[in-house]
Amino acid sequence: MNHLVIDDVTTVLGEKELIKHISLEVKRGEVLALVGHNGAGKSTLMKTIMNMLEKRTGKIKIQQKFDQDEDLLLYKKHISYLPEEPMLLTELTVFQHFQMYAMSYDLRKEQFEERMNRYVAGFDLTSKLQAYPEELSKGMRQKVQAICSLLPEVPVLLIDEPFIGLDIYAVDYLIELMQEKIAKGTSILLTSHQLDQVKQLADRFVLLHDGQIESEGPIEQFETISRGFRYD
């Protein structure tokens, strides 16, 4: 079953086409790596999937039944997003961010507490629950955003450059949690300049160039392609 289907999607900002008629699918429990130079359209595509940027053409569906255009709220309850830059609210504490995400995804109290306590301990944030974002380092803010994104159990997880700013222990723990999600059937669309992690996690790749798909295939084939491709 395809958990995420993107069909002929075009995204325009002003008069510039940032994404040009892209179609791709991500199967249940599959990790698809979006690769390409800076400015190729990777983050733009993720923001389009999240409806943070409006598409001009095409359709996006989750599990072949939750349509971005027909019921955006229901669609968003089936997708979670870990952005490259943490999107934290200055007026909320770390714990209040977690509460907000739990409420947004209708997590039961016991589910929320069990997952939150485990993730907070794993990311070594137990002492920061009452802190505000401006009190945290960049790496800590990234950990908070990662926990927010991982709290819900959703069929589709978007992860944009998750390892930037994280220490080696946090990177290992995040990969462990991602692998748990994958084992349960979560589909992941991933971007990262850390090619070792990409090759460790991904099943397939899609190479973007100037907002279009230039090539795609099993992740093993990216070794051959990347030899002539300077990855920024």
C-alpha cells in the first residue's frame, strides 16, 4: 500500500516555479530519500506536502484516502513533520510544546506520557521541560522539535535535515526511533546532507534538480550516480 502519493505537483512562488510536475510514491514502511543540491526543491516539496506552500497543480494523498484538498485537517492528522529549523513558540515551555502536539493529534494521556517521558530521557532533556526556547541551544531546540514530531503515530513522517546541530548520541537515538517507526509501518520522506545516514536508512532515492526529478532508484544505485554529482 502506498502511504504517500504525490501526483503531478507544481508549486509556484511569485512567478517562479519551484516544483515542476513532480510525481512520486512512498510505500508503507519505506524510506525515500530526497537528494539534490541546495535549492533543488527538497524542502519546498516537503512544505508543499505540509500545505505550508500552496501547490498550483496536482494531488497529494495519504493512504489513498486522505486528500490534502478535500479535508486538510484530517489529512494533517495523518502526517508529521520534522523541519530543518525548529518551529518553536517563544511563549511556550518545552513541556507545553509537547502538550500542544499531543492535543493536536488526539493522543491519549497515557500514550502521551509514556512516549514523552521515554523520548525526553533518551534525548537528555529531562531538566529542560520548564525551559523556554530562548534558553536552549540550537541542538536542544532541534531535540525538542524531534520529540514533537515523533509523538504522534502517523502513517507518513517528513524529516528535513534532522541531524544538523545534534550531538553524536542524539543522532544515534533519533535513528533508533526512526527505525522503530519504520518497523511499525511508518513511511518516511527524508532529506539529509549526511550521506552515511541516508544510505543507512533509505530504501530508495529521488534526485531533484531545479524542482524536477532528474533520476530515482534503489539507494544502492545512488553510489554510482553520486560519483559525478557534487553534493552541497
